[in-house]
Amino acid sequence: MYLLYIQTVDQCVNILSSSDDFELIQRNSVLTMEYTQMCQAAIFSLWNICCEFPLKQASLLKLTMTLCIDKLPSLIRRIVRVHLFAPSVHAKEQINLNLMKQAPNAVALEQCFDLLKCQHEAKARGEANVVWHGSKASSSEGDKIAPDKILTNEGNSLVEINGENKSCSEDRVDSSRSSPQKIIAVERSCNNLNPLKRKILLSSPELWSTAYNCFLLSSERCWMESCQIVRLGLARKSKCNEQEKENILLRSQYSSEEIKKNISQYAVDRTDELHSILSSVLAYLGTFHSKESSEREIDDKSKSKSSQKQTKQPIFAELLSPSARIRLCSCLERISITLKSSLRCVMGRLKLYQMTKTADDFAVDYNHIIFGDEALTESLSCLAAWLRQNPKASHSALNLTSEIKLWYDAEKMRSTNMNKSKDEHNSEDDPVLSRLPKLVFRSEELEAGLQKLYNIVTTENDDSKGKLSEPFLTALDKFIGEMLFDCKDRGKSEGSGGVLSYMLLRSINSFRPSRARNFATLDKPDEDSSSATGSISERNFARRKKRKWRDSALEHQLRKARRRMVRSRNSVVNEWLTLDEEHEKPRNSDAFVDLEDFLVEG
């Protein structure tokens, strides 16, 4: 019965998502609000089903979670984008359409991360039985949510406590001064206020692996939506720059202040969603007690190498299955590709709206241009999600290069250990190890793109064609400032870029310590060549090409060939000499030394 229900919902979502005619959504605001409310109610209902009933079949769990965290949120985002960036002249009123405050796939990834961490800690303590979310101890009847209390008429999540609608922050109490019954009641009210805080029931490691792959796939598709929007904008721009500029101006003429406000709110919500997904994905590339270990390494530099190897902790990605590691690598590749396309789009738009000699662009309202450009809005949301300050980490931004390099080092060490233990293992057959070098290269390209964008924003060229328009940068700073945590820091920036230049400079400075570390990831020249600053020959030696990486099996074969002493250019003679040394007496060891003199060519 449940299978029939979930298949029916899936077919309805597919029909609505595949239809290209959104005229009703553009013209009818009431219908648009009903669509978004139905999708949000369906997300909460499917989430509650996964929290109440342990789905023991992997196919049912995969279909349910795909609808809950992938298809329905994607449909909401599509409806909101169509209503905002393709407004119809027949729409008499504008409504506030907001995305979900929390990304369901990011919440699910955090729950899987907590469960993986608890499982590893339990195994480290020697505990055989690990408590999963599907056990009776992890679920209670008090966490149930009434269907009529999920959404109000405005689409907000509320809970009725003692006849009043109260928020979780208002009922938050001190655990040291309150009774256990009151604390439990407050926790239940917080869960009712936000249904996504409830834990999904996963009764076995197999279901956890299936759910984790499903969550990563939905996160990859979420970033892929932004990549498709940005690439479509780049394709239109490459065909005709002036025509695209005129189209943006035409769309911005009928953009009201209410639409601008809604677009700004969409950018903020989209940035929060992408940032939560990216931080949840990068959490799997961290080490156990990574913050404490890093501080210990900085303070205690006099420790020996043996003690550092003993205190080294594995990263979370090493605990995943091979299929999960491949899916994690694919998700990071999609994120890096999207960020690279976003950088290209922003730099292209900056060059498109450069100041001309006639100064006609100063008469244009650049606020209308920014709010009417869907590709630019999506690109800025992606970059702000990557570069915004992360409150959960010590660094100011999410450092992709450092985390990916640490994972690459761990995979290389694991492959080396497997080569030592098993002769049949070949590192070239490992799909993760073969894809990580390209991922490291892409992350380094992103840092180079940030530096290039910073140089474009802070340029001070005397030529009017090379200098960016000040009104355009001012409007851009105002738009970006709303998507960052530290909007108050805009006055601290230097140069003509304002908030944008300050954000780029802060991120570049935070990425420099990671590049200064000595990673054993890529083949680097020798220390003598890196410190060569004397003669011209030494400088040329420092600029030599990097040594190619050789397979361990090939290296072993070459070493074995070097140890073998070749006595003659004839292989037959060498074989006879070897047999003579093994089987004959020492006095007859030189029996065939002069055999080459009797051999005839041909």
C-alpha cells in the first residue's frame, strides 16, 4: 500500500516538473502559493514517515528520501525562480515566496555524519553493539507531529503549546534550573517546531550506506541546478553580448520594488542552502579532533615524528564504503565545476558592464540590471556560499584545497599499505585515487580564479575602458552584503570593490596558510632545487619539469632489474652462466666463460 502511495506521489511530481508551461504560475499568485505550500507539506510528511517507521527495504527508503530531499525541494526552487525572474505583466500582485529555511539534504547528511562518528567512537571503545536510529531507545511517541500543526496559512512551521503559538527560542530554559520533565517538553516542542530536527530511522549499516549515497546524490543535483543556470547565462552572453545586455535592461524595466525584495530574499535563502550543503559535505573530509590536533602540532613543534604518527587520526571519508567514497568525490567535482562557472560568469559580467568613454552606463540603474540577471544572481549565491564566514570552523571560509589534499594523502597512504599487504592490489584500479588529483587541480584553479577576480575588482587603470563602473560596483556590493554574515565589515574594505573586494581579500588570506603547508600529495622538486638562488644553472635546475609519478609495481621491477648483473649481451649465455653457478662446483664455475668466442652469428 505504501509503495503504491509513494509511486503515485512520484508520478505527480514528475508530471509537474516536466511541464514547460508555467503561464499559470506567472499569472496566478494564489496558485503559486498553493504549489509551494503543498510541496513543503509533502516534504514534512515524508520526513515524518521516515522518522516514525523504519523502512527496511532499501528501494522504499531510496524512493522516499529522493522525493523528500531532492525532487520536491527542486520543484519549489523552480517555481520560485519562474515567478521571480520571468514575471508576467498580467501579474497584478506579488507574493513572498521563500525557500525552505533548512536544506533537507544537508540535515540528513549531518545526521549520517553524527551516526558515523558515534559508530567509530563506539568501536574504538571496544563496544560491539552500536545503537542505531532504528532502535526503540532512539524514538519516542512524544516526538510525533500532528498533520494539522505542520503548516499555517502563511506556510510557516508552528506548534501549539498550551493554546499559544510559541517559538523554540522563547521556551528555551536552563537545564541546571529546570526539571527533567520540563526539559523533555521543551525538546519535544523544538522538534515539533522544526520537523527536520527529527532523526531518520536507519536500522542497519546497509540502509545507512544507501541513505548516504542518496543524500550525496541530492546534494550534487542541488549544485548542478546552479551550474546549469550559470552555464545557460554564459552561453547566451557568448552569442551576443550587446543583445544580452539589452534583454537584461528590458526585463529590469518592469521589475517592481517588491520583485527586487523577493529576489534579494531568494538569494539569501539560496546562499544559506548551498552553504549548509557544502559545509555538511566537507565535514566528511575532517579528522577526529582535527582542531585539537592542529593546535597541538603548532604548540609542540619539538615532538618526534614517531609520536606524531601515533597521534594521527583518520579522516571520516576513510570509514566510508568504496561506493560512498566515489559518490563523495563526484559531489565535490560538481561543486568545484559550479564554482568555476560562477567565477567565469561574475568576471564576464564585470567586463560586460565596464565604463565606456561616453559614460552612457552612468544613466542606467544597475540595481535593475543585477536583479534582472538570473545567472549573475545564482553565481553570486554560489560564491557567497563558499566564501562566507563559517561559524563552525576556525577559518573564515570553507577551504576546499586543504581538505581535498588531506583526503588525497590519506588515500595514497591507504593504497600504499594495501600494496604492502597484498601483492595483487594495484593502485591504478582504485577509482577514487585516480580522480582525486584532478579534483585537487580544480580546487587550486578556484583559488587562482579568486585572485584574478580580486585583481579585476581592484583595478585602478587610467584607461576608461579598463576601469569598472563605480555605480555597478556599488549596486553589486549592496546585493552581496545581504548574503554575508558580516555585513557590518563593509566599511573595513579597501579599494573600489567594497564588500566584494573585502570578501575576496579575506578569503585569499585565509587560503594562504593551506598552500604554505608541506603536503606529500603531488610530486615536488628537491629541496636543493627549491632553494637555488645562486648561479643561472641552479635557477634553471629549479625550473625543471616535475618528475612523473611511477607505479609501485613498476618501481619494484626496475629495482630488481638493476640488482641483476648482466655478464653478456647474449641472453642464452647469461642463462647458462646462471645454471653453472647454481649446480656446478666452484672449480668449474668458469667453464663457459669463453663460450662467446665459439658462437657464430646467424
